[in-house]
Amino acid sequence: MNANATKKIVSIENAGMSFKTKKGLFTALRDVNLAITEGEFVSLIGHSGCGKSTLLNLIAGLTLPTTGGLICNGREIAGPGPERAVVFQHHSLLPWLSCFENVHLAVERVFGASESKAQLKERTEKALQLVGLTHALKKMPGEISGGMKQRVGIARALAMEPRILLMDEPFGALDALTRAHLQDELMKIVAKTGSTVVMVTHDVDEAVLLSDRIVMMTNGPAATIGEILEVNLDRPRDRMALAENSDYHHCRTEVLRFLYQGQKRPDAA
């Protein structure tokens, strides 16, 4: 965690989420309480159907809780805001726009009223440089790999200069080598920007490698936070060095214990 990370930036207070269905009211989340400090990297992990993405969407303001509330930077979350940027598993790039244009579109929406065209261009180029895509500014989404598309999605989010980066299994659809490379790149980017990150993942190793804390969710329906694990591993982190690190293996074992002993896998998983 950032050594200066002492300010609480997100507060989730007794949050619950229910949906109306043909079979009646379905409770996805109940009694969720969590405080996230500035500069912290938090992972949400649990079996399928445990409400990880629902909780992320509540923080993003894409949905509103049916009980309780969420506060970001001292204000109630009542909808999406530029201080919170979301990166989804699927990049959602517009196929008729170049990599530069996809990022520039987001930059223009956030800063278009207050910055010049030259400043918007510079901001866009810096974001793509941060994810190592300076060489691909003019390429179309159909001309680049899946890993590069995800980089563009991350650049688009970072270009908005969000206080919080929300990531919903951003590397879940990628092959193992590309995933590992982007995990390493994400660690470097977060170190440079000092961003606060909340990430949904199914991958135990990914959670331990990247996180300051791992929030482990109980099975749904009516899921809630079961345990929170502090990951006290020094930064910067090197995946090869961690392979023989006893603290790393302890954290990994604790998450696996919760998932596969404390929580029985639901039949639908």
C-alpha cells in the first residue's frame, strides 16, 4: 500500500442489493461494510454468484443499493462520476475508432470544457504511453491483440485521472502469458500514479500478487464479506521472487482455505 495512504476514500456502510425477479425478490448482497483508503489496492474474490461484480457496480454508481449507502471522497455515491473509472473484462472499444481516438473520446468528455485541443491530445498520448502503446496510436481495434485492446481500455480509464480505478476481471479473457505481463504492467502503473484500485478476480494468485487487502465474499444469495486478508508483502513485487516467499504462500493458502473449506462451492459454479 502507498505509505501515505491514510485517508479513507470509499466507505461502504451496511450496503445491500436486491433485485425484483419473476420468482420474487432476490437478495444479491446484504450488510456489506468496507472502508478503502487512498492508494490502496483491494481485490474482491469469491465463488461465482457471490456478488463481486454487483459490489463493484455499486462503487461505480452503475447501480444503487437498496439498503445502506456508499460514500466516495466525502460524498454519497448517487451515480457514475469522473473520479471513478471502470475497466471491464471485455475492452468495449469502438471498432471504427483508432486506439488514440478511443482514448481521446473519454478524455474529451471529462476535460473538453476546460482544456485546449493540444492539452487533450497530450493527455491522450500520455495515457497510451503509460501502457506502452505509443507505437499503436493509429491502429484500429481489429488490428491489435486482445492484450493490447485491454491496454487501450486501461489507458482510457487512466486518461480520465480517476481517484479510483475499478476493474472487473480485466485479464480474465486473456491467455496466461499475456495476463501475467499485464499484471506486471498494472503494478508499475499503480506505483507511478498512486491510484486506488478495486479489482474483481477469480484468480487467487492474481489477488495475492497485486493486492494490499483481499476481500473474500461468502456465497450468494445474500452474500456478504466473509473475511479480509492483509497482504503484507513489500513493493515493488516480483512474481519470480515471490514464488519462494513463505508470506506469499501463507496468503495464498488462507484464501484457498476460505474458498474451498470455509465456503462450499455452489452447485451452479
